Amino acid sequence: MMRLQRVGRKNDPSYRIVVTDKRTGPKSNKHVAILGSYNPKMDHIQLDVDAAKDWLSKGVQPSDTVHNILVGQKVIDAKKVNPLPKKSPIVDEEALAREAEEKAAAEEAAKAEAEAAEATEAESTEETTEEASSEEEKAEEAAEETPADEAETEEKKDEA
């Protein structure tokens, strides 16, 4: 397996890119070959490209981080791999912020639509209530006018 072996001091990491048996620990110094070094603080990569291609052709599997280093150095032609465990994927904070804003805007729009629908429903209920009450008032007025009208028509009949 092609992996990184840490050789740096405390709080100053630097790594060797080594070919080792998968079953041996990274600190055992029982590696088959040293292919280069990697300093993440200075982003410096020193790699023997020919030896790396040779080991890859023999079937050596690189670790995720070494795979990304090899892709960056154009030793292999592939996409970079997410080296983090599946439990904690890489989080794009900007994308999350945009999604949260879009979700909030959609919720506000839905709220506004619901309020508008309730307002129109309330207005239509008030109108129907007003129409019903105005119809009742007209019916009462008509009922009140009818006896008076009948009395007037009776008086006219008596006079004739």
C-alpha cells in the first residue's frame, strides 16, 4: 500500500510517501520503498513520479490522501477522493448558507400565500355574512311593510 508516514515534530507535521505492507503500522519503519515527502504547512510535495507509476503498475493501492496527491501531481488521471470518513463528509458552508436562505425564503413565501388565502377566505365569509344579514333585514323590512301596505289597501277598498 502507498501511504503517508509522519516524520515531523509535534505541531509541525511532515510526511514521507512510502510503499509498505498494508498489515504493518505506519510508524513501524518496515516500508518497502520511500517515494517522496509531503509538507502540508508549506504545501510542498516531492515525489519520484517514475517510481510511483512503477509501484502503481504493480498493483499498489494508494491511500485516499496519497491518491489526491498523485492526482494533483498528474501521476494518475482520476478525480480526487474524499479522505474523510463517511460519517463526516466535507461540508461546503457557502452552499449550506445558500440552501438555508432559499429554504427560509420559500417558507416566507408559503406563509405569505397562506395568510393571503386566509384573508380572502375571511373576506368572502364576511361578505356572505353581510349579504345574509342584509337579506334578513330586507325580509324583515318587507314583512313590516306588508301589513302596513295591506292596511292601506284595505282602507282604499273601504273608501271605494
